[in-house]
Amino acid sequence: MGTDFSIRPVGVPVATPVVRPQPDATGGAVPTELPAPKAAAAPTDAAASANNPSPPPEPRLGQNVVVDRGAGTVVYQTINQQTGQVISQSPDDAVLQARAYYRALEELQADSNLYDQTA
């Protein structure tokens, strides 16, 4: 007995059809046909644009760098170029005011130390 053998298909394979059973609820259903006035239709482009107005155009943004002498720091700003309004700023106004306040206190203390040393 030999160990040399091969398996060859005989004939052409046949595709078996897939039959899906219908659920009980759809078996007794009646097809629905509505008259034209009651039928739903896709909205036209004019109706869609009236209900959904286009969003306003995005503002053109610009970058601005300012040196705040009172706070002794550089301020980076993003500005709406159309209106000139500041959109965002780093550091924030509150931080700049605090830095300016503490810087003024340090200058006062340095000036008072100069007067104390001369006396």
C-alpha cells in the first residue's frame, strides 16, 4: 500500500440558496401605499437651507505680542482681525495685574532700603 494519494474534487461545487424565514409579524402585514399628499418626501435644497441657515464665517485670527512694562512680562494675544477683539491672552489679565502690583511693591521696598542705608 502506497502513501502517495491526493484528494480531488469531483464535479462543480453548487451554491446552496439561503432561505430566510419571515417573522410572524411581517407574514400577515398589509403593504402600505399612501396617497401623494400624505406621503413623506425628502426636503428640497431651498427648504433645507431655510430651516438650517449656514453658520457665520469663521473669524480671521491674528497673533499679537505685547510687552507689558508694568508687569515686566511678554503677553501673547489671539485677536479677531475683523473686530480687533482679543479672543485669548496668555498670561491672563488677573495675572498681569498681580505681577504689576508685586513689582510695584518690590520697587517701593528697594527704594525704602536705599533711604535706610543712607541715613
